[in-house]
Amino acid sequence: MPIPGKLCVADSAIYLIRLLGLVDARWAATLGEMGIVTHERDTDRDITTLCGRVTDQAALLGILNLVHGLGTQLLSVEYMPDGQN
């Protein structure tokens, strides 16, 4: 039985992923429900934030593999419990 507020591998969840580098909006369809926002500058390099619901942790790994393949540097991955987004 699921415990409220506890993350399980097969559960969908909202994640906030911060990347050093630019992820073009053309990748939005590939990233599913993830929103893409480039909102900061750090020493003349873009910081991109992806935020949205991911179906399970396997899908999260797929997103992380995709952004790695784009040449971006992963800064952080944050799980957002429902109600905190």
C-alpha cells in the first residue's frame, strides 16, 4: 500500500531539473509534460530549468539521458511532492 508523500519507483511524480546549457524549445514534444524555461545566466552560459510530471523513474532516466546527449551539464534534480509545485 502506498504511503502518502513517499516516492515509489513506479509512481508518477513532478521533478525540477536544472541544467547548465540551453535546451531548445523544439525538444518540448520529446520531453513530454516537461516545461522548458531558460531563466538565468551564469558566467554567460544559460541555465535551463525543466519542470513537469514524469510517469515513473524509468522515464526520468530517459529524460536525463536525453539532456546528457544534448551536451548539457546536470546541476540538480529535485523531487517535488504533490502540492509543492
